[in-house]
Amino acid sequence: MTLLDTARGVRERAYVPYSRFKVGAAIRTASGTIYAGCNVENVAYPEGTCAEAGAIAAMVAGGDLEIVEVAVIADSPSPVSPCGGCRQKLAEFGKADVKVTLATTDGATLETTIGALLPGVFSNDHMSRT
Ligand code: THU
């Protein structure tokens, strides 16, 4: 089973009564463990969480901190684009060259990297004077 298969599977569990837009994300870590997450919406809309955030939370709870590969899938006309906040969240735990596969449920894929998704990332270096 590929990382994308894991993302496809967990996407079915997305809780999306408001947008009806199901997203699944899967993360492979340096330890080899795979973590999955789906979006979980809330009637107080801003309280909803993205699939990537769910996978990252599962990863940290599972004791892993180093992302080595990511896959995200949705039923979108082109490979789903992670939101800005999720790009920053991925950059917290993965190096710039980490492969990210973005996919549609129709089978289209786009391969990119954490670094390409967030040029000019805010990093710890920016706080080096504090
Ligand atoms: N969403 C994700 O879970 N990940 C993405 O990469 C893009 C957007 C979710 C948030 C919300 O539940 C729904 O998709 C519509 O924005």
C-alpha cells in the first residue's frame, strides 16, 4: 500500500458536513511509521481542522517528529493545494526537499516538495536575535 493509498483511505472518514469537501493526508516519518489524518469541520467554522493538521497531530502524539514524505488527496479538479497554514505546519517537521504528492480522486497527481510549497518560510533563524 502506498502513502497515497493511506491518504485515500482516511479521506473517507473526513467529517465535512459544511463544505462536503473530504481531504485525506498521510505522512511517512523517519522511523518508517505512517500517520493519517482527515479534515474535521465544526459548526463554528474557524474551529475546523485540515487533514494535514490531523496527520501531524497524530504523528506528534505517536512520538515521531521527522516527516520524510507526504501525500494529500481530495475530489478536486486539480491536485489539492494545501492551505498556507498547513504549508507552515509541514515545514515545522519536514526538510525543504521532502516529497509531497498532491492528488485528485480521479488519479491526477502533482509531485512537489515542502520547500516549493512555502518559499520564504518563517523559521527559527528569523528569531536568532532574541
Ligand atoms: N482542507 C484540508 O483539509 N486540506 C487542504 O489541503 C485544503 C483544505 C479542508 C479544510 C476544510 O474542511 C475543507 O477542506 C474546505 O476548505
